[in-house]
Amino acid sequence: MNKSLWRHVASARTSFQWLLALCLAGLALGAAAQTNSIESVTTNQQGGSVIVRINLKNAPAEAPASFSINNPARIAIDFAKTDNNVGKSSIDANQGDLRSLNVVQAGDRSRIVLNLKRAVQFKTAVDGNAVIVTLDNQVGGISSPAGPGPSAPVAVSVAARFAESGAGTHSLRDIDFRRGPDGEGRIVVDLADNQTGIDIRAQGQSVVVDFLRTRLPDSLRRRLNVVDFGTPVQNINTFVQGDNVRMVIEPRGNWEHSAYQSDTQLVIEVKALKEDPNRLVQGTTKLAYKGEKLSLNFQNVEVRSLLQVIADFTNMNIITSDTVGGNVTLRLKDVPWDQALDIIMQSKNLDLRRNGNVVLIAPRDELATKEKLELEARSQLSALEPTRTEVFQLNYSRADTFRTVLEDPGARRILSARGRSVIDVRTNQIFVTDTPSKIDELRQLILLTDIPSRQVLIEARIVEADDQFSRNLGVKLGYTDLRYQTFGKPSGNGLNGSISGNYAGVGETTLQTPLSGASYVPNTQFFSLPAGGLNGVNPASIAISLFRSGMTRFLNLELSALEADGKGKIISSPRIVTADKVKALIEQGTELPYEVATSSGATSIAFRKANLKLEVTPQITPEGAIILDVDVNKDTVGRETRAGFAIDTKHIQTKVQVENGGTVVIGGIFQQTERNTTTKVPVFGDLPGIGNLFRSNQRSDDKTEMLVFITPKVINERVNVR
């Protein structure tokens, strides 16, 4: 029974609930013999800290248990076997972050509640017969009550943030996952100390927990799959991010989370939200209502009195119309006060209008009628208001761009029905005649739109590089017979025929029969397989002649070889300046003529472009980055065909985001060609060793690469572009 009552006290959300819960606990438990008592409570502010001194009758046997909650910001200090002799239950402080104190007694326990303006760090110490509580000016963490233990979590704000405390480095010792009795998922984090700064927030469909300036052991750097536990939590990913440790909890479905800390143990609970057809508001109330939670239980109470209770709870100025009346029976438990107010107004068909920190509540029909009358009165006043004429000089925008706004009857005009405007394109001025209020609206519109457009310098670099390598080896073999150098029939037993020809590749032989009066060819080449040239470069060669002693017959052998290695680079760098969101084009190249047939059968001359072209449309984002819609062409004149010259095209079109002044490679083309060619005499070229004299080898390795770089830069209006 005691445990259940104290758990109810710990989960109370308002001052009224704290007092009511403690009184119920006192009635149930009764009075018991006390061994100590609280005599007085004093507060004192020293610099940025607030000192709370709790004077007891006797020195406490041990330090009192304490815990804090973040929403609302409170610190509770429990004194076992101690009664309240202060003489009052509420103490106003208004010092630093401390607003007030509540001293309540239940049975043989007393509790002091510190009501704070925000969550702060606190320390407790025993000084003789007094307990000293020090409130630091740093934003603090959260903890759980020492009385009921971890089984009684205290809900905190969904977007609760806990700043780092202390300058040291902290650490995580263990991460565990458990399933709660109601199917909720509990992530239990064991910390090395209770001063670790923690930041808990809902981010999208995940819960993100940051442990500030905290180390993570290698054994805890892992991703936990907890689907088998049957809770809303699916995965828990823990990793290091800079100096912090980040834990990302991934639930599914409709859920809400809470967190509490007990000394060095942090517990994060994620539970599912089930739709109840009897609930007035389905789903997660945290998305719609942000007020402090309260509980209301009234039977047949006046609505005006109920609104006064909410006004006292929120310290809000509420004006209630005289027509608001009637009674309502209401029972709400732990709901945000703005949701409770919304439920009350819906039940009585009421509505509110906010003006600063004052709220007017009245029936909907009454507010609608009042606003309608105000609009009609304003319209009548506008019809009777005198008109005036004003001239607007535009500096950057063109005057005719306002024609639609000012003159088009089908558009939403700024001017009233009595307003007139004249646009002078030559002087870029607008002459407007209308009421002063409409002229003021037009002036605000011109101030917002008549501003200089930001300009962007776009520079593209198109780099084309090639690496060519070629190696050729060739041979020539010939035969010369000087005995046949005269015309007519040869004398002696000479050669009656010769082999002639100069062939590259496969050698051919032709037998020529000597005729009377014919000349014989003295130099005969059996085959010719020389090394080929590369780009107009002739190969090097070496020749050897073998002859007989009579110097009448020669055998000629010529070896030729060529090895060429060529590298080249072509850089094209078009630049262009344009305004934000305005397309720009720059190009340079050649137009090639070609013939085209017309419908009448005649021919005409048309032209095709072989250009270097840069077409780009920049867009400057609010963060300062630049989005580029780029179209780059690099065309060159190719080989000549029967129909004209071909065009070698390289084209890139894309859309990319680049930081201001940054460079990005938007595309590239790499091409490699390898070729090995062998030309030989059949049979002889395949002979081992000597076959090299009867064949020619050629090897080539060509590489080409093209890269396109884009560098955008926003031009400062005060700096000239060079």
C-alpha cells in the first residue's frame, strides 16, 4: 500500500495533484512516531546559484533521497521519518531559477518540492542539522524518484534537452533492453557517472539520444535488433559522433516516449499508442498540444468558473463574454491544459481570439458576427476614405512587370476598386492613385521585389587528354643481278627470268620471260614489309648487302623500326556571368555547310554547328549554395565523307548543387584502344628464329580522357568582375 501511494505521488504533474496525493497518502497511512522534523527553510542567491537551506531538529542519519523531473521542472527531496514543523505548506522564493517551494507531509515522510523556471543541475549536502541544496545556473539532466524505484517512471517532455554539465569526459558502461509489463520497450543505459549531459529528442520516426562528451567502449558500438521482444522498438543503433555518443532508437507505428534517470541509470521508454473510440482526440496529443499537464474532476460546474481555474493555472489573461454560460461535468486526468481548454470550448460551442497575452472567449456565432461587422465597417470606411497619388520609381525591376498586379481585372489586384495606375516604361515609373492604406501595401510590395538580382560567375573547364604509344618493326629483302643491264638477248648462260615486285604484306612473284629487244629488271625485291610511319614520322632503318666475289649479284636486307610515344592535352575554359535563375549561353565554333534536298527537287545549302557551348541556369539557395542546370557541348570537325564533314560530339547535360566557390566534376569519358597487327610471308614468317625476317609487327596503345569541371561563384555586388 505504501509503495502504491508513493508511486501515485511521484507521478503527479501539478501542484494541486502533489498536495492531493500526499494528503490521501497521509490519511491512509496515519500518523506515526517521528524521530526528526523540518523546522525552517531559507533561500539565498549567490552569483548564478541559489542556495536552499533546510534546517532540521536533529542531524539526519543519511542524505535525503532526491530526484527531479523536467516537465514541469521540479526537484523533490524526501525525508524519511520526518514531520513538517515549518507551519506552512507553500513558500515563495523568486530567486534565480527557483520560483517557490512546497512542504508537505504524508504519514512518517515529508517532502520538499522546489518549483523551478527551468530544469537545472542540483547538489545536496548535509551540514550538521541542515541539508544544503545548491541549484546551479546550468541546464540539468533528469532523474527518477528514490521512493518507488524504476518501476514508476516520471514522464518528461518529448523534446526534452539536457545540456552538458562539467568539463570532463564521461563514458557508457552498458546498454540493455527490456520489455515492460504493458508491452513498452525499455532501453536501460548504465552511465559511468550521474553528471553526463544528455539530449533526448524525437526526430522524424526515430528517438535520438546524444550523450555529450562521452566515450563509447568498442563492445557497445553495435546495432541491436529487438524485434523479437514484441515492443514498438525495432532497432537500437549506438555509435560515436565527434566527441559525443549518439543512440538512434527506431520504433514503428504510433508511439510516444518518456525518459527518467536514477543516479547513473538512464531509462528510455517507448510505448505504443492505441486508438480508443471513446477518446475525444485520437493519436498523439504531443503533436497538437504543448501545455503543462493537469487533472480536472468537476461535477456540474459552471463553465465560467472552469475557465477561471485554467486562467489561474496558466497565469493567462482570459476575458469571458457575458453570453458564456451553462454548466459542464468534466473529468480529465494528465492532459495538457491547452487540450483541456479546447475540449471545454468544443463542448459549449465556444471559440477564442488571442491578442498578445490576452485571450477573449465567446460563442463562435458571436465572434463571427463581430468580425463580420468589423469587416463591413472597414469596407465602408475604405469607400469614403480620400484618395491620393504617389509616384514609385523602380530601380532594378521593369515597370511593366507590375502590369498584371495593378491592371489585370482577372488577377488578384492590390489596388481597390477606386484605385488607378499608369505605367511609364520609358522612365520606369508607376503612378498610382488610391487610398493611403492601399498605397502603403503597394509600397511594401515594391520594397520587397525591387531589389538587385544576385549574379553568378560560372566557369567550366573541359580537359581532354590523350596518351598514344606505337611500336613498328619491319624488314625488306631484295636481290640484284648486274649481269642483266643491257638491252637485247643476254649472252652466256644468264638468267632468263627474274622475280620482281615491291609488295607490303603478302609477297607476290611474277615470272617475266625475256623477249627480243626487252630489258631485264636488274633489282628484284622478294618481299617488302617495312615499318609503317606514325603521324608523318618515317621509321629508322638499317640495310645490309651481301655480294659475291664477282660483284655481279647482291642480296639486300633492310631492317626498319619505329617507336613513337605522344601525349597531348586540350583545355577549354568557357566563362559566363548571369543573374540568379536566368539562363545564359556562350558558344564558339565552326558552321559546316551541307546540301539538302527541297520539296521541289532542288538542293539548298544548310549549316551545322561544331561548337564549344556552355548553357547554364543558376539558382542560389537560401543557405548560399548554388543549383546549376548545366548543358555542355564539345563538338569538333571530324573526317570527311561523301555527304560532307562528320561532327565528333561530346555532350553532358545534368543538374547539380555546388557550394559557393566550390568545384565539382559533372562528368567524364575515358576511352582506351589497344591494337596488335602482324604482317608476314606465309610459311616463312612462322619459322622459329629466322621467321622474324619475314614478318612485320605493329603495336599501338591509345588512351583518351575527357573531364568537365564546373565552378560557380556568387558575385559580390561591391566587387567588379575581372
